[in-house]
Amino acid sequence: MSSDNNKLSLDSIRDSLIRQEDTIIFNLIERIKYPLNSTLYKQPSSSSWNISGSLFHCLFQETEALQSKVGRYLSPEENPFFPDNLPASIIPPSKSTHILHPAAESVNVNEKILDVYIKQLLPLFCTEADEEGNFATTASCDIQLLQALSRRIHYGKFVAEVKFRDCTDQYKPLILAKDSDALMKLLTFEAVEEMVKKRVAKKAMTFGQQVTLNIDDSTKEVKYKVDPSLVSRLYDEWIMPLTKLVEVEYLLRRLD
């Protein structure tokens, strides 16, 4: 995302969202190499680990704290999952032009994203098993995928900002009336959403094919590392609805 307000446009945002699809699919392929590892996300039954909360939460919080120190959350594109008591950045903020509206840029649905991810998405994509030797690697894959999902979903703030600027007269009365349903309807373009679902399914087919050098490959059934229909469903049932939720929440605060 450019820091120049004059370059903020739906085209530039769309280009970024398309690139982010690649990141999400590649990170998903990495994550599903491992089983669910459900123990990772549970409160330990024993105090032997000497941690508060699950092992995954502990690792994620420590990762965010370290990234915060080097300025990750100075970017408006990044939203922490554990925002309370993050250490200050040792890197000073840039002097880039402010893009998002100050009263609305704090919209953060990461708590919901994390809940959906652990309870719904992981059981959908991963086999039910534990590999204790891979807990750290699994958590690392989770964190990268979650941060990619969060970045994609919270890009709804940029979408909402540029749509508001382009059609202020259309959005302003609905915002003043706090009409969430009407805003959601105005933000929904079914044809675009169908195109996105088809595109990510095709990308999953392309990126996730098992490649060999056998001469008779063309006669064999193609096997995919991730089910393309599940990637399409990921966008349909979770990513796009959560993005629109972010857009509505942003717009409702846009005039504060």
C-alpha cells in the first residue's frame, strides 16, 4: 500500500489483495503438512510448562512482542492479535502520509479471526493427530498464516476508506443512521466475490500440484496439496465476510 493519499485507489488495493491470495495459499500449504496438534491450543493440564494459557498463545505473544520492537505494528497494514502491553518499537515511525481515518483505524477483529481459525478452519484442513516434536514448527506456520489472514481481512479498512472518499454522499447518510445492514448491502458485490472464489481455487490448483518428471503424468489423476474447493470456501465463508465486517465497523467510526 502506498503511503501517498493520491495513490490510494481501488485498483491499487485490488492488486495488493490479489498478491495476498498467493501468500495465504502458500502459507496454508505449509500449515497442512502437519496434523491438527490440538494439544498446542489447549490450557496445559500440568503446571510443568510454567506458562499462562496455551503453548500456542505463549509463542504467539512472544513473537508479536519481538516484532513490535522492530516496528511491525507501526504499519497501518498490520494489526496485533495481542495488543495489550506490546513493547514500543526501537525503530522510529516513518513520516508517511496518514491514510486511514484516526477514529476508525483501530478496528481490530483478530480475536474473532483467531477463534474461527482454531475452532473451524484447522479442523477443516488438518488431520486430527498430535506430533509433539513438531509443536514449535506447527505454531510458526500458524502464526505466519494467521498474520497473512489478518492482513487480508483488515485491508477492508483501506477498501472502506477509498469507497467512502469516492461516494461520500452515498455512505454518509447510512453512517449517520448507524445502518449496518444497509452499509453491508452497499459494500457487497456478488459478481466480484464469485470471481475471487474462482481465482483462489485456480491458484490452489496451480500452486498445489504434485510435480513429477514422469512421462506419463498426463494420464494420472492430479493430486493437490490443498483442496481447491476448500480454499474457495475459506474465502466465501470466512475471509470475505470478515473483511466486510471490518469495512462496516470502519465506516461506522468514519465520521467520529
